[in-house]
Amino acid sequence: LAKTTQPISMDSYEGQEVNITCSHNNIATNDYITWYQQFPSQGPRFIIQGYKTKVTNEVASLFIPADRKSSTLSLPRVSLSDTAVYYCLVGRYRLFSGGYNKLIFGAGTRLAVHP
Amino acid sequence: DADVTQTPRNRITKTGKRIMLECSQTKGHDRMYWYRQDPGLGLRLIYYSFDVKDINKGEISDGYSVSRQAQAKFSLSLESAIPNQTALYFCATSGLQGYEQFFGPGTRLTVL
């Protein structure tokens, strides 16, 4: 499974766009990129998942360049409630039996949004 | 009601005691997982189960055992608890795809 590297922490202000970049140099052809959000004392929550180019949902956008060695989670106009830890995960899609074998969570990026 | 529930939410026990953490889900998922999280760190996978008869070890299964009593229930046991098993434990479920996992509220376990 590809190892991921992301900043330990980031600071932002309300209303700003936040971009969190994750490096995964050893990503394999069958690997997908997934991002989770975790608030203190809660379980992680799925945000977005992608394979290549750009994916957008109601919460965030995920940008993946052609070489797929990195990805960027973009949070538009953050608010105080977006203060959380954000995890970048790379998981392998098992072609024959379907789905991921397991997800590996790193330490994540601790985002602090200030007034 | 929550889709994934864990009991107990908090537990303090002593070294050497047997502890069982329980997880129930109403999402109808076949796949269930147990993770632990230590302060300031990410989650580490203990065990996972793709159906009632399919149970697999994760990264850190030593000192733990699991039981999949039914599709909706997945229990984690510490046969003889030790202090370095003090952590936050999360249960999760997923559909076939696996990348979107739904987590319970966690159990905070302290082993004295």
C-alpha cells in the first residue's frame, strides 16, 4: 500500500479556501485516494474519493494530477466547524473480490480555522 | 438512532482483566472493522470481517480477538488487558466498496 505524506498542521481563517496536499509517490494502478475528516472524540467521516482528475461533491473537491503521485483536498470557504483532522488514504481496489482490503490512516493534517 | 453503535462508551479496567467491546450496526453492511487510535495518531486496524465467516487480522491484532456473532454484530475482546492497550477504539462498517466506512462513536478504554 502506498505511503502518504501530508502536513502535520495548517491554519486558516473563516471564509478562506483551504487546500491540503497529500503526497503518495508509490501509488499503484489499482489504488484509489480517499479523504476522511475527524472531529475530536468522534469517528472519522468520509469526505471524498477519487482516482484521477477532479472530483467534486457538496463538501469538497479533490484534485489529482495525471501522474497521481499527489492529491489536493480543497475546502471552499471554511468555517470554524471545519476545524478537524483530515486524513489522506490510499487504498487498493481488489479487482476480483471487490472493494478495499483495508485503509491505512496516517497521522493526518490538523486544520485550525480561526475567526 | 445511530447507524453504528458501540458499548460501552467508556471503560476503566485493571491489568489482566478480560474486556469485551461491542459493536452493532443497522446499515445492513457485510463488512465490519475494529480500529484503535492513540492520542495524536491516526487509526490502526486491529481486525476486519467481510462476512460472518470471514475474519482477518489487521496491523495490530496481537492481544486482541474478535467475534462476528451476526451480520450486525462484531465484538472485540482483550483477553488480558495491559496498560498499553489504553486507547480510543472505533468500530466501522462498509459496503462492498470498502472505501467509505461508517464509524461508531468510539469506546474510550483505560487500563490501569
